[in-house]
Amino acid sequence: MIAETIHQPFISVISPVYGASSLLEELVHRIQETLQPITPDYEILLVEDASPDDSWQVIEALAAKDRRIKGIRLSRNFGQQYAINCGLDHASGEWVFTLDCDLQDNPADMVKMLEKAQQGYDIVLLSRKHRQDNMIKKLFSRLFYKILSYLSGVHLDSSIANYCLYHQTIVTSMATMHDFNRYYPAMIHWVGFRKAIVEGIHLKRKDGKDSSYNFAKRLNLAFQTILAFSNKPLLLTVYLGLSIVLIAGIMAMSLVVAYIFSTIKVSGWMSLFISIWFLSGIIITVLGMVGLYLGKTYESVKNRPRYIVMNRLNLPPA
């Protein structure tokens, strides 16, 4: 039995909620069903990210039945990663789970993740094998993660998303990272510590809806993550500018040689064209170098909160 082999810690489970009101009762029930044999000392934090449906009303009803179910309502839609950030800031468990609310992450997999953690790991990631998505979505997902890994400088696995188990030490360590942009699959690589991966079953979404995390949101997340974790895009901009300067220089030298040693007539428009390319390359190089520092400074000096909480249920006041 799992209760005999695992030390009974206080467990927090965080789930960002958006557009899944019909799934919340089953989500909570399955989490409780999984955790009850392990320990009754747990909490479930449902972070409602300005969902367009009646998710908050469902959370209120669930929280009224059990004080271990805690609701947090954000003032607007801040995005999935910031909802997770909010949950982590409010979690008090020794071990903290994060998982999506659409039930494609199987709550039963928490058992094997806890078992793996008891072997001496601080972070346990769940790898989603046999993803229940169409071929086009899986293909674009792999491409997305490959590009993101290259540009961000962090190796990211397309089979690993937000279903993770953290020791409270990791949660505390990530809280000390003052980056405005949050992307936890990348942040856990930066903080280090001992990591393990277990395989889990990726389930179909029961309500038949498509994920609200569409291509545009993924693209924006990728852009923000790249800027937060790497200066490689700006360096590539600098390299592009230098390459244009080099190409323009080679073309200019070729035209000079052609003019001196042959009867080829060099038109005035060509000289002007090369000059524009040369100057444009210099401008792009300079802008890239300035942007490299300006972008970092800009994010730091604003010092805005990453999220704003509107309501709390079964939690102490801020």
C-alpha cells in the first residue's frame, strides 16, 4: 500500500482554472480519492484565472463543503503561468503538485510521483506518453519546443508540461527569482536540484472542448520565455546585422575589382544600393546591442505585480 511506503507529508495541489467549470467537481473528487489513502493532511488550491464560464461559482460551492479546498480568483486573465505562480505563492505544503484542470493530467499519477520523490528527488516531472492530440498539434508542439529550446538556451521536452511535483525548497527557491516573465518548465532547470521523470497517461478531455491555450497564446508564451531566459534573439539580430555588413562589403569589393580590371560599367544605383545595405546593417547591429540592455532594464524598473488577487476562499487574508 502507498500509505505504508511513503512518508505522509502535507501536500498542496495547485490547478489553474480556465474554461473548465464542468470538470472541476470530478477533478477535485479524483484528487481527493488519490490523496486520502496517503494522508488526510492536504489542500487543493484552485486558481481561477478570470474564466469566461461559471468556474468561480463551482469553486465557491466546493470550498463551502471542504475547507481543504481553497479558491483564489484573479482580477483578470493573467495567463496560466501566472496562475501557477499565484498558487505556488499561497501553497504551504511540504510537497506541492501543479496540474492542469482539464483532466488530461491524471490525478492518479500523483502516487507514482510521490513514490519517486521519496527516493531522494526534489522535483518530479511527468512525461506525457501517447498524447491524446491530433498529429498536426503534436508536430507543431515538437517544433515549438525545439525552437524554444534553441532560442531560450534551456533543453525542454515536449512531453513534459505543467504536471510536476516540487519540494517546498524548490517553491521557495523559485520565489526568489524576480523575473517578471514566468515559465516554470524553464525555471526548474535554472534552479537546479535533483530531478526525476516518470511516465504518465495523457487522457482525452471529457468535455470535448479544445484547449484554450491556442497557437497565438503559445507563440506569445514562447516569445516572453525567450526574452526572459536568453539574449540569443538579440544576439542573432546583431549577427544578422554583421552578416549584412559583410555581404555588402564583399559586393562593394567585387564591384571595385570589376570596375578596375574589366570593361563592366558600374551603375550609380548599384553603389547607392550597396551603401544603403551597409548602413542598414550597421543600424541593425547597434539597435540589437542597445536593445539587449534596454529590454532587461525596462522589465526590471516597472516592478509591477505578476498577478492581482480579487477573492480568496478558505485562505487567510493577505
